[in-house]
Amino acid sequence: MVQFISLEEAAALVKDNDTIATEGFLRNAFPEQLSIALKERFQKTASPKGLTLIYAAGQGGGAGTGLDHIAQEGLLKRVIAGHYNLSPSLGKLIAENKIAAYNLPQGTISQLYRDTAAGKVGTITHVGLKTFVDPRVDGGKLNALAKEDVVEVVNVGGREQLLYKAQPLNCCFLRGSYADEKGNISLDREAVTLNGLSIAQAVKRNGGKVIVQVGQIVKAGSLPAKSVHIPFIYVDAVVEVPFEIQTAEAAAGFVDVYSGERRIPTNSLPPLPLDERKIIGRRAAFALTPNSIVNLGIGMPESVAMVANEEGIGDYMTLTVESGPIGGVPAGGVIFGAAVNPDCILDQAYQFDFYDGGGLDLAYLGLAECDEKGNINVSKMGPRVTGCGGFINITQNAKRLFYCGTFTGKGLKIKAENGKLVIVQEGSIKKFVKKVGHVTFSGEYAAQIGQPVLYITERAVFELQKDGLHLIEVAPGIDVEKDILNQMEFKPIIKGSPKLMDARIFKDAVIGLGK
């Protein structure tokens, strides 16, 4: 029978050396109070100790929230995760070599929960080949303590694949909206459904404890069958945390909007000023065609949607978020992962099935560091670990791929005037380096499978071809030698004279995309 217990009693169910999975996507669906209770138990009793933590997406809203609660030396001995940037204390433990750490693709971890639940040896996929996850590179290992091989190369039907080994789970912390008196769990008020069902199944297969934090307990039989996302047979313990605490991170009055229960009118986004974001967004938006299915990364890629809206072609694309929403307008900040007016909200693993199968027409991702082979690094900058998140799943499988970012970083100032670009102050950090520190995206793999890839900056556009990175476009007003080649650690391939970027991109007026 399902137990209805306190937070303290729930934390006491976790044993020394357990492998625990936690659920969440930034602030969405994360069981914050359970994590706090586990931290408090450890600080009072020094138990449980030696845990292995497994999770897919980054969880929390930054320092002092989310998984930062359980980033305690002694509490953890190992972590296998998709993203670390939202948990600086966890990143510090990794950098100081105090816990063994691995970074695996977010989507593949989501799929691994399902395969573990089904008793399979693990997840076999092409995702991660020739990136830092490939055991012939780093095997996803982030520090010296990470000695165990959790990924191996296998040959299936004559095709090289990666096997992500199943990780038996002893317990999990999940979040739901309602639990009835039998222990059936509804996610009706959650913005995303993520991997809760698969995690619960994986834990039960291993005879472990499924612990769920919910906003309210209701009468048995009062939840419609189709509202029950995790049935009572997979649940061991339920903790009630009132909605006003559980959903405090959501914008007031928007819980039912993010969950898809209510639709609201969305006003046109204000136009961007004519800065580097708009210039890059405009050039990237030239690729949009009617009925495109698109994924936009956080940061610079978001400008593509804003430009499309200004140009009146916002309906050219259906936006998807890796957490599960299809359609609508993706939310930002700590609620990233949710969407306003979504058409559908899938479990995360199914969204990644679609991505891994080549369902995305276009993907726009950030450009943090790029080398002469077209490799991209967004996951580890020196000792600082951010993690790949869903980057590898998305970038290796989109039909067309665009990296968007400024040419240099830290201190860059530009202006556009009379259809030309002027570099007012150069950035002090070179983003185009001889060799990236971490291969999150493999240019070699993309060239091998014939994937079209463009690298779009405010002053130049590069194209990945089989022989390397080609400079194909230059902004009007830019000196190739001074403003491009002298600001790179390698010389790109240049055949003939690069084409000039469309002068309309650098003018403060609607440019007529889609006409």
C-alpha cells in the first residue's frame, strides 16, 4: 500500500549507497521540498551517504535551489547527468574532484530510464558518436574519479552505435499535482510530464522506493483515469506540499496556461533593436520556410523567433521544446521548458525519439566555441562544467543546423549604419579556436552524414564542408583580414571572394522575409 508520510519520513527512505533519480526541468516539476528534506537529514545525521545521483535535464533556478540542496560532500559519491549549469555547488564538487561525474546526452538519459524499466541492457543509439561522450574520446567522464565505463561502442547490423549502460535505480524523487487516496498520481497542473512514469517503472523493477511530492491529496476515484500519469502500483510514498509552495516558482496565474488547461492571447513581441542579436537572428531567419518544425536554443537563437514575428512569418514555424511541448510560445528564464498555448505536451523521451529520428527541420543553437573542424563546445569551458543537455541529440539529428553567436566574446561592441557593419570595440575572447576543449558537436560526424551546417555571426557566415570550415559570407563594411582572420586561431577555407551578407540585414527597417 502507498504510504502518505511527512517530508522527514520520506527523506528517511533513502539508504546509504543508493542510486537516486530526481525529476525536473529547471524549476518545472522539480520536487524542491523533498530535496531540502534530504539535505537537512544529511546535515543532522551524516546519512544517507555515498549516493549516486542520476538526472536528465538541469534542475533548479541557480545557486541555492534545485539540486544545489543535495550537492553535499559525503552525501554524493557519483553523478550521471545531462546538465550542470543550474547547480553551481554540484559543479564545484566535480571541479574539485570530490565526486565522480559523468555528462551524457539529456535525451538519451530520458530514453535510458525506459530501457532500464524494461530490463534491457541499456540504450543503443547513434547519438553521441565522435563527441566527448564516445568512449574513444572521453566516454562522458568529467574528472579523474570517473573511472567506470558507462558507455561503450557496439556494432549492430553492421552499424557503429553507442551502448549507454542501464543504471539500476534504488529510489527516486518525483513531483505530481494530485494524488488520490490510493496513490494514483496526476500531473494536471504541471507544465511538463518529463520522465516521471519511466523513472517510477525503472525504480519498481529494481525493488526500490518511488517517492512523490504532490500539491494535494484527493478522494479515491476522483481522478479521471486519463489524468493519472503514474498509477499507484508504481508508487511507494506520497508527501503533500501545498500548491502555493510547490508552484511558487511559476508566474502568478499562469500555472494552467503552462499546463495547457487555458489558452491566452499572445501579443506581438516588441521588435529587437538593431544590434548583434537582431543581425544574427535576421541572417538565421532566411532559412525559415512554411511549415518548418524548429527547435530554438536558449540565448542568441531566441532572436530568430523575434525576427520572424517582426517580419510577419512567425507562423512559418512550429516551435518545439526538448522537455515535451509542441507548438505555442516557449517560456524563458527559470520556467524554460514550459510553453504558453502548447498544442501538445509529450513525455520528454518521446520528444527526443522524434528529434533522434530526424524530425526537426531546423535547429538553431548557440555558438560558444568552434574549431577548424567545425566542432562546437558548449559543455565544458576549462574547469567549469555546464553539460551538454539536449544539445547532442538535437544537433546530430536536425535536417539543417545553425549555430548562432557573436564572432568574439566579452566586450564586443558593434553598430550597423547605412547597410554596413562597424566594429566599435572588439571582444577580448576568441571563439574560433584551433581546437575546442570539449567536443559537444562533432564536425567530422556531421560531414560524414552530409548534414548541412552553418555558423552565423554578426560579421561572417561559415559553412561546414567535408574538407573543413569555409568562409562563405562577410558583412558589408568588414575587412576580412583585420576583422575576421586576425580574430581567429585558424584560417578557414576561402574559395574565391566570400559573398556579401544581404545589406538589408544591417538596416533599421523590416526587410521583407517571406516575400
